[in-house]
Amino acid sequence: MQKSFFNPNFTSEGALDMLVLDSRGAGGKHRHTRRVRRGFTSVPLLPMTNADDLSANAIFGFKIQWLQRSIIVATLLSTFLSAQSALELAKSYYQKGNYKRAKALLTKEAHRGNIEAELSLAKIYKKGIGTAPSNEKALYWYKKACKTSSDACYQAAKIYEEANRSKEMLQYYQKAINKKSTKALFALATLYYNGKLLKKDIPQAIKLYKKAAKKGDTLSSYNLGYIYEHGIGVDKDFKKAFVYYSKAAKKGYIDAAYNLATLYYLGKGVKKDPQKAFEWYKRAALQGDSEALYNVGLMYYKGEGVLKNKIFAFQYWLEAAKKSHQKAQDGLDRLCKESPWACR
């Protein structure tokens, strides 16, 4: 049976010959997000006016305008460098454990509209670093930063989600999505899929997962593969399952690699190909998946999709057994009785 949908509460059933295809819930994943930085924009100088107009007013007026522009540029540059210097100093205080000074500097810069200071302050209050945790204060700064940062909108939505405030949660997830946040698409899709805080809506979940998958989101691709394989809210479609599992597997997602291997092994959605199945099981095995380790060992033992090799079978089963895989242990017992030379 396949690895399960990216949802710890979701289970499924099934079996395949001697291969272990047990379902398993995937754990949560951290995502890297982009931080939006307010950059410095230079102000273009005015062009020279009529070259023949040499009157004092024309010349003096131009010089004043040029000087005014130069002052603006210098002021902006000075402000930018001052803000960067303050952030570096706050970071230095933070690294030394002087959270009070760091927070004071960040607060000053945040009140000036510095996006990085706003985000940093929000994280400090959310995690309670050097201060009492305060979702209220974290939310205040995330909402301020949300004007520019998609991640700030996303984090504000997460706080509302934790507080079971669905209306505000939906509002800020949508703000994040409008700012091109892929992880907000995934989060909202999963809420619709689970029916948590929102009415369960599989078609809407699929729509959002597809948008995220199109942007390259690995977990969305994996979940779509699972949905189409098991016919959740749609007709079963192993070809589509194969396509989405392939996308996630090629990005290194272990459960997608395992499920893709199983589709190759069973010949569902793709021509049956034991060699391809072996390759993808092996990729999952190399990432430490105990079931994949067992299956690779079994395929070596049986010579299925690869040349028979009992020594390799022993090695893979041994690694699976170290992870408390009972069938691997049983395989070792059988192998070492019939071919003790392979177990040395």
C-alpha cells in the first residue's frame, strides 16, 4: 500500500504480494520563505533646460533644483544606511543574548516602517524571546508588515488559525495568496481538505493544490497524487497520480518516491516496470525509509528488477531491521539459515 496523504490523521489500507506497502503519515515540513526588503531608489537629477538661457534665475534655479535632488538622494541613502546599521546592531545584541537592547532597537526601526524590523519583532513576540510570548503583539507587527511581505500575511493567518478565528484567518491567507505565497495556497487547501475551521470542500482543495503545484510546491504535488490515486473527491486516475507523484519524487520527497515505485511495480498509471520500481524504492531507501529498505532487500533476494544478490539483500534488510522492521528481521532469519555465507 502507498504512503499516505500528507495528513497525520489520514489512513488507508491495502497490500501487495510480499512487498511492504504500508501507509504512513508524513510529518510537517518547514518551508523557506522570501523576505521582502525595501530597497533604495535613487532620484534622477533634472536635465539642463534651455542652454541659451544664461540668466541668473535660470542658472540659480537649476542649481537649487540640483542641490535639492542631491539632498534628497543623500538623505535617503543616509536613512537606508542608518536602518541597516541599526538592524546589524540589534542582531549583534540578539546574538549576545541582550534581548532587551535588541528589542528596543528593533521597536524604534519598526515604528519608522522598517519591514525587516517589523518581521523580527513579530517573531520575537511570537516565540517569546527575551520577553513574554504575545500573539497579540506578534499579530500587530505581522499585520503591519503584511502591507509588503507575503510571509507576514501568512504568519498572521497562522495566528488567527491557532485562535480558531476563521474569518480573519481566511482574510490573511487570501492576502498572502494575492502576494504570490505558495505556502498559503497549500495551507488553505489543506484546511479545505480536512474541513478544519472551514467547510470541507475537496474540489476547492484540489483547485488550490493545483495552483501551488504549478508554482513548484512539492507537498501539493504529492497530495494531488494521493487524491487521484485513491479517488478522493474525484474519480481514480492513476495516470494523474503518476504525474504528480513524479513531480514530488524528483524534488526528493521520500513518500512520493515510494509511491511512484509502487505504481511502477503494479503497473498502475504507467507500464509495469520492475527496474524503475527498484530504482525509486532505492532512492527512498537511501533516505532511510524502512519500508523501502525492506523492499529493495526483497527485490535483491528475489532478483526482481535487479540481478539477484543475497549479500545486498542482507545489507538492506539489516538496515531495515535496525529500524524495527519486523518483516526485515524475519527475512534476515530466513536468509541466514539458507545462505549463512551471505550474512557474514
